[in-house]
Amino acid sequence: MILNQNRIFLIGVIVLLLAVCGVAYIDAKNITGALTADFGVAVISPDRDSDGIIDKNDTLIGQVSWVTTDGIDNLTITVGNASSPNGTFDGMQEVVFYDGALVLLNFTHNFNLTQQFNMEGMIVNVSDNYIFTNMQNQLLSNEYKSLYLTDNDFAKLCAKDAEISAISEMSSECTDADETSFDDCISNSAGITRNNLTCYDNGTITRTDNFKYSALRGTPRTPAPPAPAAAPAGTGPAGISFTTSLASDFIVVPDVIGVTLFRGEAKKITFSVKNTGLKGINITVKQKGLEDLMMLAQKELSIGIGETKTLDANIFVPSGTKPGVYVGTLVFRDSKSGLERSVAVIIEVKEKEALFDISVRIPLEYKWVLPGSNISAEITMDNIGLKGKPVDVGLIIYIMDMNRTKLYQGSKEFLAVETELKLTRHIPVPASTPAGKYVLVGEVVYGNTTAASYDTFDVTSSLLFDPQIMALLVLVALIIFFAYRRRKRKE
Ligand SMILES: [Ca+2]
Ligand SMILES: [Ca+2]
């Protein structure tokens, strides 16, 4: 009897223990998805970096993707002999951060379980002129790191050894207490030590050792002004490109592309990107708008000096698309210099068996206008389906920017079109319109369907920036000058 009671008690305890383990196990699975053979331990510890080593036993918590970066194309991190930080590491190991084959920073760390190295919130930002990192003060007391920066023909060099969260926290003159000026380190391969930091420059790469914290910044020599390059045709108002970096530059042709497609049709469009600067560029392309109609064949282009590469975009108009005018932009950005060029893509979708058509044309003299002025447009509407029999239609005219924002919309006009109807309309360009390219859309509604067409125009901040007008003014001035000189000579 007593034996039986003991047995029941023992079975009860075992069942209870199994139940607790089971619940904890399910719980751990829900939290982390961790599954490990080490059952008794795994059930209560997560594996946040998903390397199969529960956090409790993991000296390095983190993955490459956890590092917040800017200006880095291909971040890789090696730890000791391992080609990635996935896993756990023991004792002194060298950690190296690379962008492709280029070393960005390195340090040797004593990996241990009491002070786990955590890559959450780690930042590494690189540009032509600086490297900035924040590692949440995780280097141990006798550990230091080295920062590397490609020498971009620097005249000045400044090191800041404080835990900052952005490069902008560095003083422009390198005069803050934790800042060290290393102007004399440039081209000095023997090295200079100052404030515990040692700086080397082999002419190509600048390296500074013994950093506890943040950043290294160079200031490029002011380059001699280059021969003024002719403004590339079709890249928008002149004047804009002169504010950008002289070292990196590129053009995209065309800067606006218009495509007319029937519903269900597809077409490939191609852009040429030419590197017109003095450095290699890495272009990434971002699509804004037209996500349902256009797909990029590639999103990244590496272009050497003077080289031209092409980018294809495939346009497909699903048969259910409403006839109309669709706009979007492609932003080409050089990840090294941050330089951007935008191009506009305008897709006019038509119905194959349309009974009605419309065309919109802006006369040449209204193609470049000032904000607050009027543009004139010639609208032609054709009754194709019921030629000769008047059809009642509604006409809407609006101005749209490349982000599909309507700046102006006229009220709907009701018209009867027998065969063809031509109209001229004056459309106000709002005074607050920023300089840029715009689309004037004419949309005609008949029955339960629509037809639309467009033309583009540019709003300039000042007509003096129009290269054509500038050229004309110079020409007129020259003619007057020579006429005056000739007359003087005759006298
Ligand atoms: Ca882990
Ligand atoms: Ca790990």
C-alpha cells in the first residue's frame, strides 16, 4: 500500500517535470525558433543571431546584417580564421571589417562569456572623406582598433576619439578636446604619434591605430577648377550640375522617356549612364512609381572613368490597366559621392479598339515657363468610332509632377465631338511650383471609358538659367559689339 503511494507520487513528479520542460521548450521555440540537441539548456535560452549557439554560450552575438552601414557596398567581417562572425569564439581573435577587398577597420578582441561582444546597434559609415564607427564602447581596457581611409588627395586629416553617433559631431577645424589633427601625417609612411594615436599614410591609404572609439576624416585639397564642360544635352536646367562634386559626375540619357502602349503590350526601354567624372562610380537605381508597370533588369552599375553602361527597364501593361498617363522616376545614385540624377518615365496607356482619341501639344514657346505664368496647350479630340455622329465627352486637363502629385486641375468641360475638335486652353502654372519637369495631361471621358494624352514642359526658377536663352543673349551681345566696332572703324 505504502509502496503504491510512493510509486504514484514518483510518477506524479515525473509527469510534472516533463510538463514543465515541455511548456518551456514550446516557449523557447516560440521566442527564438531555437532547436538544439542540448535539450535541458536550450529550452530556456534564445539564439538571437541564429548561429545554432544559444546566447548563453555565445561570445559573439551578431550577424553582418545587424551592422548599420552607409557608403559600404559589400560589408564582410572576419573573426580569426572564420570568414564571418557567425559562431562563437574563444580568446584573442583579430576582427576585420571589409568593403569588398578594402579593409575598413580592424581590432583584436578577447572573446569571452562574461563580456559578450554584441553587434546590435553597431554603425560603420564610410564616404570619400571619412570613416565613422560606433561599437557601443565594447573594446576591453587594453584593446584598440585601427581605422582605414582611402587618401582622397587630402590636405587635412582629423581623428576624433570619442563615442559619437554621427560624423557631424566632429568639429570642422579639428579643435575639440578629443580631436587630433594629423595634417602632417599625409604622405608620411613612417608614422606620427600624437595623443596616443598613431597615423600612417602610404599615399593611397591612411591608417590610424589605437582608436578606442570613433572617427577619421580627411579634407581633400581644393582641386584646380577644371575646364568648364558643356552642359550635356537634355539633362535639365543648367546651373544645377555646378554645385555638385567636381571629382565625381555622370549623366543619364535620356532624362525623360515617353512610351505609348496598348493594354496587354510590353516594351523594353534603355538608358545610358556615362561616367563624366574623375573617379569610378557605383550607381544604384531606385524606382519611384510605376511599380505595377515597369521592372528594372538590373539595379546596380559599376562604371569606370569615361565609360558608358546601359540599364534596361521592361514595361508591361496588364490588360486590365485603365487607359491613362502614368509617370514615375528612376533615381540614379552614386553610392560613393551621393550624387543623384533623376530621369522621368511616362507611360501612355491606350485602348486598342478605342472609339475616341486625344492628343495634347504644348507649343515650343511654352515649353520653358516661370512659376505663376500660363502655358498654352492645343488639344485635339478625335471621334473614331462614330465619325459624324456627335458624342458627348468630358475633358479634364491637369498638371502633374513626376511624383504623380497634381498641381493644378481644371474643371471638367462637357463637349460634343462629331469628327474632330481642336481647342486651345490656357493653363495656369501655380506660383509655388518648384523648378523641374512637369506633365500636362488631357483626359477625355466618354461612356464608361477614358483616353488620355500628355506633353511635358519645364518650370525654371529664372529664364536666365535656360541654356538656350543664355546662348541667345551672348550671341545678341556679340552681334551688337561687332556691329558697334565696325561702325567705329568706318568713322
Ligand atoms: Ca548565437
Ligand atoms: Ca554568435
